Amino acid sequence: SENFKNYIVATVSGSLATLTEPFEGIGGIQNHTFRYYGGRGNPTYSRIHCSYDSILCSDEVIKRSGSMQAKLEELKPTVKVGVLVDRDGPSLLNEFTWRVTFLDQAGSDYKVNVLDSSLATDDGHFSASVLTTLVIDGEAYSKCSGSMIIPSNGGLVKGLQYHGRVSAINSIGYSSPATANNPQAPIIVPGPPTAVTLDVVSSTELRVMFSSPVDNGGDAVTHYLVEWSTSMSFENVQSSSIDFLEGGSPFFKIIQGLVMGEHYFVRVKAWNSEGYGIPQSSTPVSLNPHQTPDPPLYVRL
């Protein structure tokens, strides 16, 4: 035999409900009674939401048909995008709870208030009141764009290329990811060149020799900049770039056109795609171009 059966209520008078067919079961107070919702029926008494039509969907039909979501989405133009509705009930006290999320993002937030909090049945025999509670303020989001440092506390391997992708998330879940066109390695400027030495070539020339940095910053060093000045603070500095690096270190540069006897300070710095690193001063920090002296004059025995 069936464990349950659905009955259609024909009329309700006070606390007495009349069914459309005889009740088959044990008389008395029932342990469980469940409500059954739905049913298309004909347009005049259907509970399915419909838009106004003078013949098929009158104002009276609209009042007693349709879900909470359908009714709220009819509030044009206030609700443009729509709503999400979640419902619990009925409770033991015959109460329902609707949780409504407004999906509109019109550029600024807006408030929604209940105009009439009283409810009544179709025949006017029963009434109820509605209590509205704001769970959380809405927020209208602007276009999402920008940059982000990942990971925020570091930890990636310098010079190792990483691929990145981004997904959007809403109340439904994550979108398909969009992947960056090219991978990227964490890169910083290179460290200072090593073994920077300075020696005299002639009365107007100095030679600086150096080797590659211990740390290239995660990217190839493509050239070096040699700087020299007669000032320890490198005022009025002169410089020359070394771009031919195929032979490997050590590299050298002969600085020409100097003034004999004048002390010159020399330093070298390396460059990669992030820019120049910190310079390294030579050892010794300065030298003066010089040569052997001329022979003595007026030598007599």
C-alpha cells in the first residue's frame, strides 16, 4: 500500500479544510502533514508566474501566482539584473524564511524597503506579517583590474620562469582561468662585478680588469659600465660601456686620454633587463697615469 497520498484542498473555512475527495486513512490528529505546492492548471488559477495579459494573466492571477524571485524580478526598473532567492520553511510555526540577494551593480549601492508588511490569503480569511532584516550591506564593484605581488612573502626561485593564470569567482564558483601570454622569472638588478683591479698602461692610460658578478639577478648580464673621475664622489664622471662579452671574463677596458700624474677613481657596474646594479670600486681605488722619468740633464764627472 502507499505510505502517503496527496490531497487537493477545495475550500478552507476557519480551521476546517474540505478536500476534493474522501479522506482514506485513520481519523484523528495526524502525526505529519505536508504541503504540496505547484500544479499548472489552467491560466485562471495556475500558480506558475506569468506576465500581465488582459485575458490569460490578470492582476488577480499575478497576485496569487509566482515565486518570490519571480515577483521581485518584476519590480522594473528597480531590479534590472535579477535576484537570487533561497527559502526555508515552513517551520513548526508555519513560518517561511526567504534570503534575497540583489544582483544589480548600478555603480552605487541602493536601499530596498518593504512598502507593506501585511499578507493575506486569497479569500481574506487569514493574515500574516512580514519581518525584514538586512543581513549584509550590498556592495557595487567597479571594474576589476590591477596588479598583485605573488606570493606576498616571497619564496620564488630567482631566474626560474613561472606561468601565471587568473580566475574570477562569484557565488556560483570559479570561472575558467585566463593564462598570461608569456612566463616570467623573478628578476632583480645584478650584483657588483668581482675582482675589479686597476693598473697603469702609460702616461695617459689606465687599465681596469674585472669578472662577472656572483649574482646576475636572475637574468643575463648584457653589458658593463666603466666609470672614472678625478673626484672620489664621482663628480663630473666619464664612462664607457663594454658590450662584447662573448669571450667571457675577465673583461678589461683601457681608459685613454688621461692627464699624466692626475689621480683617477674607477668603478664598474653590471646591467641586465632590470637595470644597473650597484658599482664596485677598483683595487686600488685610484691611480695616476705615469711613466718612467726622462734622463737627467747636465750630468758631469
